[in-house]
Amino acid sequence: MSASAVSTVTEQAEVAFDPESIRGDFPILSNVHPHGRPLVYLDDAASSQMPRQVIDRLVRYQTHEHANIHRGVHLLSETATLAYENARRSVQRFLNAREEREIIFTTGCTEGINLVMHGYGRKFLADGDEVIVTHMEHHSNIVPWQMLAEEKGVKLRVAPIDDQGELMFESYEALFNERTKFVAVTHVSNALGTVTPIRRMVEVAHAHGVPILVDGAQAAPHLAVDVQALDCDFYTFSGHKACGPTGSGALYGKAHLLEKMQPFKGGGDMILSVSFEKTTYNVIPAKFEAGTPPIAAMIGLGAALDYLREIGLDRIAAHEHALLEYATARMSELPGIRIIGTAREKAAVLSFYVGDVHPHDVGTLLNEEGVAVRTGHHCAQPVMQRFGVPATARASFAFYNTFAEVDALVAAVRKVQQLFG
Amino acid sequence: MDSKQLYQDVILDHNRKPRNYGRLENATHSSEGLNPLCGDHIWLHLHVTDGAIDAVSFEGQSCAICKASASMMTAAVKGKTVLEAQTLAEEFRQMTTGHLDPASDPSHLGRLAVFSGVKDLPSRVKCAILPWHTLRAAFGDKNTATTEGDADPAGGA
């Protein structure tokens, strides 16, 4: 950076973290050329790409370490078990959980929420009890609670959001009453990018003696998460959105809650003893990990979280924030662009409308320019209904994205406007 | 394929100025079409006399591919018999799923051949085919069409 006093925010951010220094870690970014153009991958909120460090870890596991875990006494089984449990420690460090046994491996965020619904909701909630969610949840934090509502007669209460996509905090507070028995809310909205005031939301829930689950699918890979500081009771996220493999993920739960919950799935590894008369369940976390898990996926997840920690979540968040600000400013310069989700505190998600062009047409034409964005309802149809649109185009950024890629997005959107002019 | 070939002038023109758009008084057949993945949602109205479609209109919200497809479909089936329209629907389905090439195979598709390129964009086939599913629904048992399940052009849910 020049010593000039007129340096821009963009330049300062690039000094703090230069994505070019790590783009070489991601083979796919240079291997793929949609329509002969460089890949501009802006669909990180749907799934992030995997660095060589994680790919290599998976290869090493499959070529040198694989066997079933927690079973044999032979070398490979012990090696695999050690690697699997080391991955659990990586998750523990990543979330700053107090204890390793508070980390349950899951196939992703969706399974984590379903586990809590079955393990806690079905055991402790009854007819007339209420569960609070927000209007900005994605389907995986709505549907499990609706299933519980249908089965138990539990009522779902929805905290509203305003026109910017921010939680209406006083309305959230007002939903609590003596029937409120559980809260399940997102940390970051996948469709709007809104970062919720999660610490305060936890405080309100606890002031009413109600446990709270935080859906961290969009938060975990993008900002530093400290479950002890948040004091949430459950925190769940997906590995594939955090540079790890699909089929990996984790649920954090406070030990005293996990211990009193019922198992989600029955099978091997989650038992202490089995007879046809009685089965004694294993202690946590094994109680919730029935059967042979996706061992390789979880080991890959551990490697991914170690990789992110090495770069530094604060540097990642700062760079992504600079990308979002730059993208928001550049897109706002174009005529007829409507940005959906303008909360004061946002993660690097930019949902937008190009005039009256349908988002699917936008997505197809951006792909023509090598730019990959998500189009559709983002598995968050209530959010779409709230803003009166059937779908949006969504650009979402990761730490490996560059300011030049934002420029490519803007140029491609211009071409759409010209075509539909 | 180059998707700009798909977004040709004729499709952009029908998107901008859809033909036969709006409600139809005294419709004898009506149906609704929904593509849940895309959010495309259209209604089709027809007036049939002695087995012939003498009036047709559509309305709703959809992407350019779906709207242009609906617009061109209404223009194509107006004046045709129900049987001829159903034949055309089947030919359109075969073309957009890659089983009929209007350049070499005999068909009645005519100008509808501009949609042949959609077969190379699997995620957009449903957009083009929805109006035709909706047309079939208007003459079938159900008056609602979707692009999912048995009607999935990719062959199953």
C-alpha cells in the first residue's frame, strides 16, 4: 500500500489479508473455466470450496489410516479412532467449547437441528408449549419444529423482521411467556446476510429460563464463534460451508443438557450394553453417534477448521466485510438494482434483483460470464414472502474471493441489463 | 451451449410483450402451473368449442424463459384442436428433453424450435416446459400442474 493518505478502504483491507496468498490452496478455482472464462465463484453461502490441505488430509486418511473406529484393537482402527477424536478436538477449539464431549459429529447443520428436536424437543416439550424462531430462518430451522408441533401440539412463534431484514428485538422479547420452552434462531441469515444480535437473544431466553439453539450454518466459517461467550445451549453448523467435506458437521451442546436428552438414532457405538430385555445408552458424545459415522468427512472437517483458524477468523471476517461493502457500493451504482437485506450488521451475502428480470434468468446469464451465484428462494421461502419476491440472485463471498471478482460480477450484471434493456 | 443463443431476440421479445396475456371471460378450461424450485407460477385459460381452441390466455409470474414459452404456446395452439395441441405438447417435451431435434426430425413445432437449446440447460428445462404441462393439465383430470414428481422432465422426483 502506498503511504498516501488517500488510500481507500479497499487497499487497507487488501494489506490486512491478501486472498491471492491463499487462492493457490484451492485447486478448483484455477481448474474450472465455465464457458472458457475464469471461474468467479460467489456461491460460498451454499457451499464453500476445499483447500488442498483438506483434500490431502482426506487422501492421507484413505491411503494410510482407514479402518472402523472405536472397535478394533489393531493398528489401523486405533489410528483412525485417534484421527477422528483429534477432529473432535479441532471442532472444540474452533467453537471454544468447554469440553470435547460437548461436540457431537453430525452430517451437517440440518442433522444437528433434527437431533435437538428429537433428543430434547420430543422428550421435554408437550401440548401447548411454545417454540420461538425468527422470520429469517432457513427451512432446516423451521421444518423440524413444525414436525414437533404436529406431533406434540407445540406452537411455533415467529419473531418478525423489519424492511432492512433486522430482527425486531422488542417483538422477539414480547413472544416469551410461561409456555415458552425452546428457542431456535439463526446466527446469520443465509438469504439476507443479517447477523442477529445473538448474545442479547441468548440473554433474553435465559432470563426466561428457556434453552436456546443457535443455527450457525452461515456464521461458523465467516466469523469467530465462542460458544462459552455466547452462552448458547446448542450451536450447530455444516462442514461443507467451512471448507470441509459434505456430510460433515457438528453440534455443540452443553453437557448437562446432552446428558438428559434421549438418543436420536439407535445402533452401534451409542450403547454400553445391549440385551433383548434392556439397552443401556453410552455416555455423550457417543450416545448421539450411532453406527459408523462418515469418518473421513469428520477428519476432513477437523483439517478444514484448523486451516481456517490458522488464517484467522478475524482476518477472514475483515476481508469478507470489505468485499461486501465494495460489492454493495458497486452494485448500488447500477440503475434498477434492488438489494434485499440491508441490515446494519451483515455477513458477506448480497441478495439482489436486477430491475424486473427474474433471478433465474440473471443466474443463467451470469454463468455465461463465468460468475456462479445462487438463484432461487435459498431454502428460506418465508423470507422471500416477507420481501414480496419469489426468489433472488445471491452473491456470497468467502475469504478467497477478490475485489476483481466483485468487478466481474458487476460487469456481468451490466450485460444482463443490456440484454433485457 | 451458449445460453445467449437461448436468450434470442424472439424470446426476449415475447418476454417483454407477452401475447395473449391476461384473463379470459367465459373460459371453458382453466389450470394452474407451479414450478416450486423457480417460483414460476402461471394460470392458463382456454375456450374450447367443438373440440377446437378458439381462445386462450395466460397470466402469472415467471422467468423470461417460462413467460416466452407460455406466450408462444398460446399463439401456437390458438385455432388448433385439443388433440393437435396435445400432440404439440408432447413434441415440445421431447425437444426440450433432447429426444427430438426439430432440425432433422419431423414435427409440428415450427417457431417453437427456438427453445431447443434449453435441453443443454437442465436447470431451465422446467421453466420452458411448465406452460405445456399446464396445458395438458387443463384437459386432464387434475387442473394443477407442477414440474415435480412424475411430471419432472428429468424423469422422476
